[in-house]
Amino acid sequence: MLAVQTKAFKEWAITIQALSEGRQVLLLRKGGIYEAGGRFQVSAPEFFLYPTLEHQRADLLKPEYQPRLARLLAESHSDGKTVTFTHYARVTDVFQVTEPATVKALAPYHIWSDVYAEVRLHWKPRTPVYVMLLRVFRLSQPHAQAVLPEYAGCTSWLDLANGIPVQGMMPVLSDEKYEQRTRQIKTTLGIT
């Protein structure tokens, strides 16, 4: 791992909460509207998780997670001028999925509704959904930074103006638990 990192990945705050609690270890991504070349790419193997409130909708979450989103939004103290980083992720695997049945089979491993997964699959239908498996780490202390205009918009990847130290992080899941979860997902994807 690097001593200081500037790369960040934008994701729903509710999803980062699920990742930070070990409830899920995967992300489904096709790419934001403003992605380079119009397609998603894993542009960094490690990055900070940048929580965003944009586009979060209760109907795109499984029913048991909808109250959690309501609480998260009610408790949000974001003034839109700062963002606080609490977690870091390392990509351990990336897979491309094109079949609706495969996307549906991943449902037990994430907090999103079937509608969310189907929308991801059917948007830009010739482009696969990328399944990223993430090893998530809790920072030794939260780190706030100013939100700059270049951080706005529908893009996945950001280069932070100021690097954040990554020493002293602790994994959210033990090695054994993470391996167990990723093995289950790989089996579901038909990967041995």
C-alpha cells in the first residue's frame, strides 16, 4: 500500500456504509455519464471511498435497507463543502457480467434491489456490468477535505487535491471472512 493516496472512488453513502460494516464486498458498476470513453475502467487498484448523497433512492435498495438510508440522510451533516473519508478499498478481483440471470444471482451479496441491478445491466446494453470485489479498510481516523468543483458530476474516479495518509488502517473483515465471502461470489459467477 502507498503511504499517501490521492485516488478516490465515488459511491453512494449507504453503499459505503454497507461496505464499512462488512455487509457487502462488491460493487456493480457501468460507469458514470462522464467516464472517459463512456465506459467504466478500474483506474486504480486502491482508493478512498468517497461518500456521495447523489442519486440515492430508497426504491433502489432492498426493503430492509430503506430505513437505514432514511436515517443516514436525516443524520447527514454534510454542508456540501467538505467530504469526510473514513474507509479505503483495495480491488482484489474484477469480473464482467452480461447475463441478467448472473446479475440476479448476485442479489444475496449486496444491499440493492433487483430493480437497481437490472437498471445497471440494461443501461448501455452492449456494455457489461463490472463486478469489483473490494477489501475494505477503516482509516485510523476520519479525514475531511474541501469539496472542489472538479469533484462534481457523474464520474466514478477522482484525484484528490490533497493526499491522505493510509498508515494504521484496519481491515473491516478478517482475512478468513473476506476469503469466504469472495469465494461464494466467485462460485455464483461460475469462477473457480
